[in-house]
Amino acid sequence: MERHHNSVTVQRRSKTKSYRLSYRSGIGAASRLGFTPGLTARRLNTSRKAPKSNNITEKVTKEQLALLVKTEWKLSYVTPLYQFRHTQLKSYSRQLSAFIAAEKQQGLAVDVEGTQNRFRASFSLVQEMTESVDDAVTVLIQIHSKPLIARQDEPRRPVWSGWLTCINGNLEYLRSLPKDFICLPLFCSSEAGGLTSLVKSWFQQSFDCCFGPLEISHTSLQWLMALWTNCQPESSIRQLKMIWTLPVEPQLQVTYTVDAEDAWQLWSSVRKENTAGAGEENSIDIEEVMSFMQGLKGHFFRHFRLDLSAGRLNEVSTALGSAKHSGRIKFSNSKYMITTLMLLTECALLKMPI
Amino acid sequence: MDESKKRLVQRLIRRIPTKMLKTTLEKWGHLTGEQLRAMDSIQSKWALTESLLAICEENELAVKHLTELEMIYMIDNPDQGMWYAFQLTDPGDDAQSVDLMQFKEQFKSHLREIVRQVSVKIKKHTDEAVWIRIAWGDTYSRPDHLKPTYVVHYLQTPYVFVTRLNSKQKPILFQAMVLSTRYQYFKDANLSGRNLTAIRDLLMRKYQQVFPTKYPSPLTERKQTVTNPHVEREQAKPAANRLQMACEAFGGGTLPQLQSAVYKLETKFRDHTNTLMTEREEPFRCVVKFSSTNLLESLKNCASSGIASTPVTPLLSSIPLKGKNYFVITDNGPGPSSQRRQTQN
């Protein structure tokens, strides 16, 4: 596996690249105030592997996969969990159920065994959804609930789900963590009632961690456009759709939808010769992503004489998934999920106020 | 009681906001003063429905009376759902002489010739517009009054506006329309929006297109934190120039409220830095949709603020100029050297 710009020295050499500033703005100020030297000067990778079809369907159970791909997830980052044990999930399930019951019932006595509990939380592992050996196993949390007035035998329905993951986390950083910390920096939650905040506070209390919102930056959205478009020959993206907003009164929204095949042709025209070739070294460079974007913007400008750079890219979507600047993501095709998660893990690590 | 009547009453009460119910019922004129007062004192929608149903029984009001009530409400509140504009072309010699009575009679009979089960109601509105309500049925079912199509036609003009028409009903309506107005063809005007008045004004060129040549210093409105007379003087001229061009393209004053415009682009990709794509024969296919609460206002603002370069491209100024908001853009001519574009329908 190839790594890029992981150490400070390597990065200084490539500092001349003009993209640095825009990355910085995407990272946010917090990450620059941290203590871990490996990460403080880091920015988003300028090169990443081309997505390859990853048949996780064979490894992950059907039910888990169906849940992961059908929901639109709200993203947060989480700092490393102190003394989290992948072997204690049963106990965590009980504790979280009791915690939710206690919070919901505000001070009433709670049955810790959870037999009478309206909410039942269950922790499970999503085995094998990893990219490197250092990644901690993904943890899935589901909460089932009974309606307030229900018959004894009525089954509980799923009301909330969320998961913590780390796909191809920065090795240097993962290895620099003290022994008792588990790093699962990306937290995806379905939005339902106040359960998200309850789960977050339980994690905060139990593992001394903290959560924060994770937006998908302009650069990350462009990366996703390129990574998804790159899949077109293997798996049709159907269309490449971008939604921009322009700061005029009243606000103008521009939805720019490009035919899948034409988007791919433009993409392959901006690929550099040495990288576009097949084989192990098939990597994508940020400059290619930028040229792709420039091509799309240029074509638009030629017709409307309107500069999209003045606006903000809010949303991108293809048949493989959709991503919003506000930090919402939907994976529509499990095959290319890993690539997207690698990018998001990287974003979460960068956003963390370590 | 007739089930369809009951459902129609439920639908009407649900749709008409309580505060507008009184005036609408007054206009309808089928209720006695006492019944009106009684209706006015009721608060809940459920009770209103029950009360109106009782009144319908008492006054022997049928479905046709209820559809009239719906039309009254619709004419006063037309901005519900999408309106699509159509245009009649190639008028016959007698097209200008078609009057309301003639049109009414002919439209109904032509439509009934094609579909047996259809219920048509035609009402002339004060502003010369003829409102047509069509409830469609088919061989096996009676007209469905819950999903009526509304058509607004301005007599002696080629303009027709339609809402809630499905593709099966489209050719039927077109034929009846063409025959009863004495035109030859009926075509899509490629204009749609939620605001009927706005698309009517755009298509019929009714809105004020003022193109003043001089503007009283446009910069006075702007609040600038730092005022530097040199900078201001430097910027004033291009700013005034941009505003001038923006107004020339979209008009001054209040602009008709349009929600969106769609461009289907099938033009060649041209970029001097990208020879691979520029040499490609096939067009680059994409669709661009602009949307806003007031599209023309937003576009004008883009031009005056400099986000859009001035002069405004004909592609955007075509919206008010041609009264269209759906365009298909192709390259005019096969050669890569041709710079002109044309719009097609």
C-alpha cells in the first residue's frame, strides 16, 4: 500500500503546490492547534488510489449491508475512545439501554436488566469492513423500541442506528496512540428524535471522548465526484449531478447534471498518462480532480457567462451515492463504499481537535 | 348521499383555508344568509364538512354546484401546482371571430365526441380569460371530480395555460382546443411555473418591460464600510454599466415570478487546454437547471453584481425575451468552427 505525505518533511517539499490554502480552509482551525506532530501539519492527501470494486457483500452480513446502504447518514467525528473493548459489546448494549431509559424517564428507578425497557440498544461488529490491519473493527449500534402503549408480545421496531468506523486510518497516527485508546473517528448516525444526542452523551461519559459535526468540504466533494466518475466503466454512475448555490438575492440554485458517459470521457481526458494506466499503481492526483472540475466549470461558463466559482458546491450525487456539504452521505452501491469511507475517515481525523 | 358528492365536499373544505371560506361561499351564492353565518361560526374542518353536507342536502345542491364552488376558489387562487403554457398556431380565417358562446358550445361537443364520459364547466373570468374545468372519465368510469384538469384560454389569442393534465388526456384536449378555436396546431410553449400570472405575463408580454437608459446613481443603496472616493469613482462606472446591462436583459421594476429554467445542452465541448475533448465529434450532453423563488430577479442580480459577465448571454436573456423557460441548445452547423448556437423546441 502506498502512503503519501505522511511525514512533515515530505510535506514541506511539496509545499509549493497552490492547493495548500484551500485545504487548510477545509480542515478548519482546530486541527492546527493540536499536539500530535504527525497530524498537526497534515492536510488531505493529494493523491489517492482509484476505487476498485470491493466485494464486501461476501464479508458483511446481508442485514448489516442493507442497513448501511439504504440510509442517509449524518456525519460526526469522534476522538479516540478510552478503554473501549470490542469484546464487551453485550455489556455496552445493556448499559446504553439503561442509559436511554434513565434519560427518557428522568430520575425514575430503572430496571438495569432491561426486560421492561421500552428501548433496547444492541451493539454488533461489522466484520471485515476494513482496509488495513491497523483499522479497528467497525461497530454498529441499533436501537429498537416499542410504542408507549403496546401489547406484551408486540415486537420492537428499529428506531435508530449508527456506526463508528475507521477505514485506512493514518498509520502513523494510529500507532502513536497510547495502548488504551481505540480510534474509530467516523461516526455515522441516522437521524431520529433525540436518540443521536443520547448515544453521543453515553459514549462521552463511558469512553471519555468527544463528538463534533463533520462537514464534507468543497475539496472532498470534488474528490468524490472524481472517484465516482472513475468507476463509470465498471459500474454505471447514471449521471453526475452537482448542486451549486450562488450568493445573490434571492438565492440562485444551479443543478448541473452531466451525462455519465460524457462525464467519464472528460475525466479520462484530464487523467495523466502515467497514472491513467491500469495496474497496481492506478492512483488519482488532486491536479486531475482540479482539471476535471475546471473543465466542467468552463463548459458551463462558455454557455452562461456565469462563474460557478462565485458560488458554493452544496451537493454531488451519482448512482453510487450522494454527499452534501452539510455532512450527509448516502452510499447507494456497497462495492465502492470503502473508497468513500477512506476519504471520510481522513476528513474525520483531520477535523479532530486532538 | 352520493359518495362522490361527499368526497368532493371533504376535498373542498380541506383545500380552502378557513379564513377564505366565507368570501368564497358568498361568491358562490348558494347559501342563505343564515347558513353563511352558521358556517362562519364553525372552527373545525370536520364540523365544516358535516355542516356543508347538510346544507347541500337541504338546498338540493348537486355535484355541478360543488364544481362551481371549486372553480370560484381556483380562479381566485390559481397559484397551486405547476402551470404549463401552450400556443395555438396557424389561425384559420375565422379564428378572430370566435366568441364565448360559440367556443363554449364547440369545445364541449368536440370533447364529448372523443370521450363519452367527461364533465366540462366553462366560466368567463373578468380579465377576458375563459376558465375551463374538465373532469375526465373513461368507458368504464364516470368523470373523476377529484382530479380535474384546469385550462385557461384567452379568447382571440393563441395562448392556453393548463394545469393537472396527464399525457393520456393531452392529445384529446389539444384536438378539442384546435377545433373549437379554429387554429391548425397546438404546441408546447416551453414555459412552466407555479405562478399563473407570471407565466401569462411573460408569454403575452404583459409585464412592464422598461428599459431605461439612465439610472440615478445605483451605488447610493450600498452600504460600504470604508469609503474611498478614488475607489468609488473607479468602481462606480463599471457598476452602473453592469446594472444598466442587467436591466436591459431582464427589465426594470417588478419581474414576473418564475421558479425555474431548464437548458438541455447538446453542444460541443470546447477548451483550448483540452484538445482530446475539443476534437471529439459528439456533443457534451448535460442539463442545467436554474431555480430560485424569483428566477429573473436572481439572474438580474447575478449580472448587476458581476457574478455573471455582462452583456448577459442571449441564453439567459431569452427567458423574458422569448417567454420560455425550457430550452434545447445545439450547435448550429456541424463544423467545430461554428460559434453560433440556436435554440430548438
